[in-house]
Amino acid sequence: GGITGVGQVVNAYLPVIPIGAFVFVLNIPLFILGWKYIGGHLLVSSLYSMVLSSAAVDVLALIHYEPMDQMLAAVCGGAMIGLALGIIFAQGATTGGTDLIARLVKLKLPWASMGKLLLVVAFGNITTALYGIIAQVVSAYVTDAVLYGLDTAKVAYIISNFDREISEAIVQRMDRGVTILHGEGAYSGAEK
């Protein structure tokens, strides 16, 4: 997916263009935007991450890998990518490409999670594209787990004069727990 996916497609048709070098060149205008809108710290830390990841892609491309189960590769590869991206994002950096685009979009949509913003379409034939999408989804969830934790619990505060009726309905009808907190209105001084 993303710019690395485009680099893989270009490399498949023009093998003389290394994937990492292609990704590096396409990232230059994105880094200029990132520097303008996010700042210099992002530029330095992201350049380091981008150079390292681009070089790693080209070095790993030199190694011959035996064919493996595509589902296993999609799930494990997606999890490893998500773990790496979560660590990189937690340090305030990106690896460029769609990571940087997602970071820029997050400036306008701060409520959106980074993992969800990174879900992009994979390239290739339909089978490969579907496995690519699986890898991207796994990567997005692992990235969010690293950044935001595994706890997906939600809480709702209900302030009402009918606390007994509401808590009884939640416990009996919805089979959920209730904690009653006593409060006081700052303006009125009324007990809630």
C-alpha cells in the first residue's frame, strides 16, 4: 500500500529503479509540506526514519525468500509493520509517504486514529490486493494498539436526578456495570 506499494509496482515494470530510492524521491515534496505544517522536529526525525526504512527495503529486496502462505505473510507482515509504525509515531516521527500524509490529515481531523488514516489500497492482481488489504488492516490495528493501548472500553457519564431508575435499567436491561458518583453543580450548588 501507499508510496511503497507504488514503488513496488514501478519496480516490477522497471526493475532498474530500486523501490527504496523511488520512495525517497517521492517523499521530498511531502517532507517540504510536513516541515511547513508540522515543524522542524518532524523533518529531522522523519528523515532519519525514512532513510532507514528506504534503505531496509532495498537491502531486503536483495534477499531471496521462499514462497510462503500468503495469509500468514499478510497477517504477520501487517503486525510487524504496525508495531514499527506505532513505535515511530509514538516518537513523533513518520517514515514519509502515506504516514506523513496521515499525520498532515490528522492536523485537520484530530479525532481520527493514525491507524485508520493509514488504511490505503494495495496494488497488484486481485488476490494480492486482497492480501495487501488484510496486511494494511492488521497494520492499522497494531499501530493503534501501540499508540493508544489495547483497552477499548468506553465510559459514559450520565448526570441526572433519576440515577436509581437509569442505573437499574442499565444493569438489568443492558447487563452493564454502573458506578454512582456524587457531584455538585458549580453554579447552582445542587447535588447531582
